[in-house]
Amino acid sequence: MDKLNNSIDRSWIDQCNKPFIISGPCSAENEQQILETANRLNPSYVQVFRAGIWKPRTKPNNFEGVGQKGLEWLRKVKKSTGFMVATEIANAEHVKLAISFGIDILWIGARSTASPFTIQEIADALEGENNKIILVKNPIHPDIELWTGALERLLGKGIKKLGVIHRGFYTYKNYKYRNQPNWSLLLNFRSLIPRIPIICDPSHICGNKEGILDIAKKAYHFQYEGLMVESHCDPDHAWSDAQQQITPENLLEMLKELTYIKKCDQKSKRYLNLDSFRILIDELDENIIALLAERMKISKKLGTLKKSSDIAIFQPNRWKDIMKKSLNLGKSLGISEEFLEGIFQLLHQESIKIQNQIR
């Protein structure tokens, strides 16, 4: 890890004396949409224009991007506005085409990061392109080894202008975000590679417009180097991820507010650390609440099954077994028996209450 950390070339971001902002639509749709969105972005705040050219989809027969012609539109944006331009690449052919059209920044998506074979193919294709800036999104699942492994494969081919994009992690829970931020994991990641530039992608974390500013504030609090925010000239009619894109004007308002917050933040380091712990606790509390909601849903289903099968709601042996296993686990994790017993008593009472209402 020391070799990776010491080899990273930060010149591409250190020369920018303000937060590094990447913005543009989720997907390139047509030339007019691309040029209009780019022209409405404020170059005083935004350095890079982004657009998805190839869009990986879980199922076939969905919009999968406009392909190569979108690269020509990006080239026109670069020429007419002076923005650097960026797009996602997922294989060697994408790398070859993007480079041929002069794309400045290439990012590797979350699904690609999760596949060492795909990362190696991309790294091989990038060999010799030492001046390209390559950003690696976190893998879908919270696996630091996959993420750092992707960076090491790129470094092995001489790519040193590296950065990462934090776009959140998949969670099975009914969570308020599309992808869970998992701030604690990001702090661990940064402790491993402190020199790596981190860009936050609040659009993909939230999956909606409403939460973008809050996530961006937290990213600024944790000293991220920049943001990637999806913007669109007509977000309500976007061909993909319409719910998480904002207008260039809304983006400008948000960036002005973030700049003001950063300038006015005169807190001592002690209070900044206090706020950091509070953010971590808030995220854990949200996870606990989401899990409790899932548990109560299962209690309802259990109550319905017991009613149809004429089974008693209270099962003493089952309850004893739950308590024994839970207390043993808690003890191994350093949680007091009294505390856990109180929590599980409350959970059991609520579960019984829900099942009785069904009965």
C-alpha cells in the first residue's frame, strides 16, 4: 500500500485551488442536449463536463448509451467551452475510442471495479497513456481490497494520475439512499491511501435530487477534494436517472452554498472531530432503524402464518433460544448483557404486539 500511496501523481487536482467539480448528464442523448447543458454550467465553479456514452444495464433492451457518436459531442463541448471532458469506460475498446477523441478524464464504474478481469483489461489498454487522469468508482459492495486492487493494477501499467469516486454501496435494506454512503469505510480507505484524491458522487448515493446537498456537505466536512454531480438541461425528461439529476442553475446555487459553508467554518479541530463522530453515529442509527422496520415486517408475516396455522403467538423455547444466542454474541463483541437483554425485551414485546393485532 505504501508503494501505491507514494506513487500517486496529484498534480492534476492540486493545481486547482478550489473544489474539483465534475458535472453533466447521466447519459448523452443528443448533441443539442449535451451542448446546452455544458453552456449552462458555470466555469467559475465547474472544471469538467461529464456524460455517459456507454451505459451498463442489468437487463437488455434498455437504453445503453449512444456510443461513439457521443464522443464527438464531448469533443465539441471541449472545443467550445474549454471544459475538460470525462466519460465512463468499461473495456479496452472504450479506452481506445475515448483516447482517440481526446477525452481528458476516464472513470471506471462500480460494476467494472468489482471485476479484476475487467480492470486488468482496462489497465492493459491504458499502458503508455501516462498523462490520462483515471478515476475509479468504489465497487458496488463495500470491499476495500477490490477498490485498492483496481488502483494497483492501473499503477502497474504506469498510470499515476489516479483518483477515486465515492458513489456509495449497495444495501439490501429499505434505506433512504439509493446507495449507502458508508462514511466509516471511506475513512478507513483514506487512512490506507491518504494521498488519493477522493471525489464524492452524491447523485448516485442519493438516487434523488433532495438529498444531494446534504451528502455534498458531509463530503466537504470529510475534506473530499471534489464532487461529481449529475446535471441536465431538462432533468425531468432525461433518458436515464431523471430523478437524481438537477439543472445547471440548481447546481450553481448548491455550489455557492457549499463555498459559503466552507469559508464560514471556523470551528476548532475538536468540534470538527465531534461532528465527524456524530455523522458516523447518525448513519449507524439510520441503519438500525431500517433493520428494525424489516424485522417488524417479518413479525407481521409471522403473525399471519401463526393465525392460519392456529399456532400460539408466544413460543417460550424460541424466546429462550434467541436470548441465549444474542447474549453470547453480544458478550463476544463487548456489549453488556443487561443492555442487550433490555433491547431484546423491547423487540420481543413489539413483535408480540404486532402479531396479536393480526390475531
